[in-house]
Amino acid sequence: MTPDCLFCQIVSGKRKASIVLDDPHSLAFLDHRPLFPGHCLLVPKMHIETLPELPPAELEPLFTSAQLLARALEEGLNAEGSFVAINNRISQSVPHLHIHLVPRHKKDGLKGFFWPRGKYQDEAHMETVRTALERAVKRLQASAPA
């Protein structure tokens, strides 16, 4: 826990939130500025700022809760689907890992991503980007603890 982190304050009960899920590893609450009613934020109870920093042992419990919430949005709110997103650093208004889970309905006005899409300059540019990512994945896999 980090005392001045808004989400840590919610987890500890020092700040009020509309809690929808509370389990040993995570907490989910309604976003106070929702895209649509039912927009939830799911946070790990431990203070972790970004997804890459989340310990591997915490991945399964967090994403099991995300899966449960996605189902709950559909069942509890008669949503036709959901939008699930994580920001790391950029556009992360609170520096504590959080997953946005938003109920979706056809023709609800949400148009895919919230930013303009771009194109690769050409096939060669796409291949350069692909190769750089593939090499980074292999370096990271090789340096990961067994």
C-alpha cells in the first residue's frame, strides 16, 4: 500500500467507493466518471503501477476477476458485450494498475478505440516493427527467471 495513492486508499477503506467485487487479491468499484453506467475499475490490492510490474503469481487471480466482471456486466446489466482496457503510464490518471471494464451495447456510440488509427508506411515498415518486437520478446523470454 502507498498512503497517498487514491486506489490504495480505496482498497484500505480510507476512501469511499462503490465496491462491486472484493476478493483476496483484487477490488473492483464503479468508475466515478463512467463511459457508461456500470463502468468498473479492477485493481490489484497490492500497489503495482503497471501491468509489466505485476508479479506473475498475481496475473491469474487478477484476470480471473476481470473475466468474472466481464460476465457480470453482461448478466447483471444486460450488456451485449464489454470493453476491457489497461493503460500503462500514458493516460493512466492514477499510477496504480487498473483494468477498465465497460458494458457495451450495439450502437452505444463508443467507436472502437478512443484515438485515431494510423497505417504503416509500407510492408517494409510493418516488417521492421514486427522484427523489433519479435527480438524484444525473445530477449525478455531469455532473461526471464525460470
